[in-house]
Amino acid sequence: MINPLLNKLVSTLYPPTCVLCGAGGELGLDLCAGCLGDMPWNRHACLRCGLSLPAAHPVGTPCGECLRHPPPFASCHAAFRYEDPLPTLVSAAKFRSRLNVARVLAECLVLSLEEREVRLPELIIPVPLHPRRLRQRGYDQALEVARPVGRALAVPVDTGSCVRVQATAPQARLDKEARKRNIRGAFQTTQPPSARHVALIDDVVTTGSTVSELTKALKRGGVECVDVWAVARTA
């Protein structure tokens, strides 16, 4: 546990500073009040897939696609729509070793989860990188988001129950059907997860192919309920 006095001293010596404009942070975050308020919060979304919905869509009901083809996971909660400045922030955390930005995004995800009063799982599982990609990058951005979320919500983070066994091509270059083919069979459970209800954490959910494939692997390993928590959801 972090010593409160030490934490206060660190905050005094290194006060929160907005990662977007450099102003003083708000609520202990490295985001100022203005930038925090201007973020594209994803408050009106499909509870099943996290897709942002028009204001006229009844709150709490699935989108049309989820009614026709329900995903294997129970729900998807994304803090933000993938709109400016999210591409810049996610890219900084994912490709430029800006782990402080990953922490800020994690803290925003916690704020969003608490606002929505999301039911907490027994375990948090970050979407794993293939070992080759991990060696190239030096860190797993999903894990860097998962750790602060787990600490804030007092939910253990599990990095040992599943692995990525295929070094797939980057999903961003592919369309929806190609993403499904590309990611098929990419994950395996290495040991039965010690929980019936888990939450997957990823930076961005686009078509949901990656988290769907990982959900299937976890369910084969004995998990009953899988939720998805993401920093952002694309349109």
C-alpha cells in the first residue's frame, strides 16, 4: 500500500500537469479541468458492444447489430469515443513509451466505470501481446492501463491465464471480416482462470474481433462471464 504521506509529498513536489496543454491537473489527474471536460466521453452507448449511439436511441437497449449478432462477451464499456484527442493520446501510450499517458487514460477509465456503477469482476485480464511484439515495444500498453485500474478498484490483474500464440498482422490495416480471420486462434489459456467473472482491458475496441476471440478462449477455459473495458471505442 502507498504511504499517504509519501504520496502527498510526491504530489507536492510533482503536481499534476495536463498532458494536453500543460496547465495544472484536476482531481489529481494529469489533465486540466478544461481538457477533462472536453474529452469525448462515451456516455450514450450500446451496453453490449460499447458503440456510441444517437441520443434518440433508448438508453440501456442494445444496438441493432448486437440484437442481430450478439457478441460472445456480456458487455463492453469504453470511456471515450475514439475522437480527438484520443488518437494522439493512445498513440503516445502505445508507440512512444509515454507510460504517464497510459496512466492518465487508465484513471479516466476508472472515473467512467465508477460513474456508470459497473459491476466489478473477480479478475482483470489485459489483452496480451505476442512475445515478439512485446520484445519490440518493450511493454504491453494494455497491461499499463490495467495496473492502475486494478489498483484503483481493488481487483487483481491476471497476466498468467492466457497468452497470445500467433503474431498476427496489425488489425488497424484490415477490414472487419479480415480482422476476424486474422485473429482467429490467436489466444490460448495456459491455466484455468481462477474466476468465473473477468473483465478484459484493451486500449481501443474497433470491430470487437480481438476481444471476441479472447473471450472465446477464456470461456473454453471455464470463465462464465466476460466483460470488456476499453479506453476508447471507434465509431
